[in-house]
Amino acid sequence: MVKQFAAEVSGLGRKLGGILVQLPPSLVHERRRANAFFNLLRKFFEVPLACEPRRASWFDAELDPFWKRHDIARVAADPARPADASEPGEYGPWSYWRWHGSPRMYYSAYDDARLEALARVLKARVRDGRDAWCIFDNTASGHAIANALRLREIIAAVDRGLA
């Protein structure tokens, strides 16, 4: 399956910015299985990898060497399930946020205060030499595009010293 997926996205060439692996909430971290899977991914992809785990076993501090060895960014999610998922991991060449809408997942829009706080964090990551991505998945009521555009405006204002 990984080989087939790699072939299907190969047409993107340099436009393929990275790969997101979203794990089901039921998936417990199993060292051998996780290592085998991410080793396989690395055989087919040289782009940055991000992983959105959704079970507490993936957030143990003892897994830091796993994330580092595979050069994987652990996604920061909102809402965070489990609670540790609110902060991005420290490994991989980028930092990656997936915001799904809060308080109502997929439906809620983010207000300027939340977007301004996110903009500051994203800018800090970039200043530290990392790429920073944020994907909005609050699409059920159509808020993702508006939130992304507003975040872009806020970041531009921060760059101009206006925010």
C-alpha cells in the first residue's frame, strides 16, 4: 500500500510538501510495528513526515528517541485528544498543527484571540529555523478557509509589527 501511495503522489514532484500520517484513536504504540511502518515510509519518501497520534501511549517522553530517529514531527491538534496532543513534538524538520474546530469539532470557527496566539507560536517556530504548518479541518460549517485567511492576515500584521 505504501508503494502504491508513493506512486500515486509522485506526480506532485516538488509540490509534495510532506506526508501526514493520522492514526486511529484505538492504535496503541507498539515499538516494532511503529518502527517497521515508519522505516517503510522513509524508503519511499524524503519529504517531511508528520504524525497525528490520538492515543496517550504515543505521547510518553520515552518515545522522544523514536520521533527523533524517524525525523517525524508529532502533530499538535485542537481539540487535543489526549491532552498532550495540544503541543507539537520537537522532532522533524517542521512543526505541524491540525485544528479541527473548538469547542465543537469540525463545526466551530476560531476567534481572533486564538488565531493571534497561534500566529505568535508559528512565528516563533519559524524564527527558530523550522517550517511551521497549520491545517484547519473545521470544514463542516465552512470555517476552515476563513480561519486560514484570517491567520495569514494576522501573521502579516505580526511581520509588520502591527500585532
